Amino acid sequence: MDHFRLEQVADDAWSAIALPDTGAVGNAGFIRVGDNTIVFDTFVTTAAADELRIAAEVVAPVAYAINSHWHGDHVNGNRSFDDVPIVSTERTRELMEERGRAHIDAFRDDVEERAKARREGGTAAVVEEEIDDFEVVLPNTVFLERLELEGAVVETLGGGHTESDAFLWFEDSVFTGDLVVVENHPWVGHGDIDHWLEILDAFEARRPRVIVPGHGPVGSSEDIPPLRRYLQGLLDGTATAVDGWDFREGHERNVEALRS
């Protein structure tokens, strides 16, 4: 795989951990339920999403794709799954229409940024290569609180990382989107930290054996307390960048976002 590292994390669950400087950025994954698979998140490019679909269909045909939240690094690959139901919360669909489309249009029309992306390579160059033909593919199946899909459960507890975040529980594993990141500084500028902390408490109470996070390596419930401490520190004004965590520049962005 050029864009992600595939890991089998349970008998019927796989994580797709984004590789640096590729068309993935955020993590994704899939589960096997009966004779089908359900994909969770679709990366930032169709190049990466096409690879994800191939990996899933080695196991079984894809029956659904789920979008955790509106950020492009988790949903811009939806075009690779436009022939199956794409599931999100109702509010996530609205945010993809309102904000996600605007972000894509802004980059498409920015000649200087596109030239910079081509020069510097990496993820931006993969996005730039696709941008002229890019189509925003919105979810076509929405839910408010909970949706059962052939033995798996897609849920939301409202907003934390964004105004609306969905997660996928399957047996003792949970695919969290950016509600949990491992060894990474989270982005807090679009969400509600107080409610985010409540969601983390709910996750920890269920003691998942496996957490497939939105960014970083596969984790477990033991990875929730460090994230909680960081988020609480942002609220208290005591947080500092964490040694060993990726996206270090995200900490300064978080501090600035909370000031504004």
C-alpha cells in the first residue's frame, strides 16, 4: 500500500494507518460483518481511498462507508465509495456541504498554493493532482444518535472534536475518528472541549481493547488519559506541547484558537 499501513487489529477488524506525506493524512479502517465489509472514513484523496476499497474487498464486498466528521482528511475519498450507502450524522453532512466544499474550492482556485504544493510534494501534491476533477460526495444516509449496521453500531454523543462526531463500535474495538488521537496533538478549533472530555469518559467506561484513532498508531483505553490531560490543560491554560507527540505545530494553533 502506498498511502497507509494495513493492520488486522481483531478477527474481523482492520486499521488503515496513514503513512506520512501521502494521500491519506487521517486514519481509516474497515470491519467484516457477515458477507460484507463496512469502511470507516475515506482519507483525503481518492488515490488513497481507492487503495482502501481494494484492501477491504480482498476481505469482502463493501456494504457501507462511514464518515466520522466533516474534515477533509477523513471524507474527501468518498468518491471511491459512491456506489454504496455513505453514512454520517445529519450535522456532519451539513458541515461537509457548508465548509468542506468551500475549502476544496478555495484550494482549487489558489494558483500560488497549488504551485507551492507541486514544488514541495507530499500530501499537498497528491491533493493538487486530483483537485481539478475532485467532486464532493456527500453522505446519503444520515442518523441522529445511533444506527445499527449488520451487527456493528455507529453512534454519536454530539460534538467534541467538531460540532458532530461519529464513531463505530464493533465487539471490543472502536473506530473513533479524531475524538481520540494517539501520540498526536489534537486540533480543537472546531469543537467543544468540555463535551469532548465527557465523550472520552464514556469511551473509557466501556474499556475498549482496541482503539483505531483518527491519527497515530492503534491504541487502547490506556491512551485516553494522556489525551484527557492535554485537553484539560488547554481549558486551564496550563497545556504545553507534549514531547514525543506528532503535529507539534498543532499545539500553538490550539492556543491561538482558544484565545480568539
